[in-house]
Amino acid sequence: MIIKIMALFYLSLNLHYNNSDMPDKYVILFALGAMVCWGCGDFFIQKMTKRMGNFAALAWINFIGCLVLLPLALKDFYLIQG
């Protein structure tokens, strides 16, 4: 059932996708890169929670994430000011 839903979702996306935009080899490469990064993140989060505890690891992950994403948010901050 899930495969059918994913196939229908892919087909609905494919209607708006121009094949000349990005070759399939790049899509596969980016998907594999995302898979590796996700796995590394899970691995290091597991190590961090075993060493520090759940709450401390969550606090550090959020702090580092905010530091990384803050420049991007500040660059576009004018868009949310009314």
C-alpha cells in the first residue's frame, strides 16, 4: 500500500517536473548523499545521548542547529516583518 502511495506521489510530482532541469544521475547522487548524512546524524546522536543523557544532547543539538541556521534566517528576516 505504501509503495502505491509513493508511486502516485511520484507521478503527481513528475507532471510538474521538466526532465531537462536535472539529470537523473544527480537526483540519485543527492538521494544517496542525504541517506549517508541522515545515517551519520543518527549514529552521532546515539553516541551523544549515551554519553550526555537525553536532555543535554537535545539541548546541544538544538543549540548547534540554531547557530548553523541563524545566518540563513537573518538574511531573510525582512520577509517576515509586517
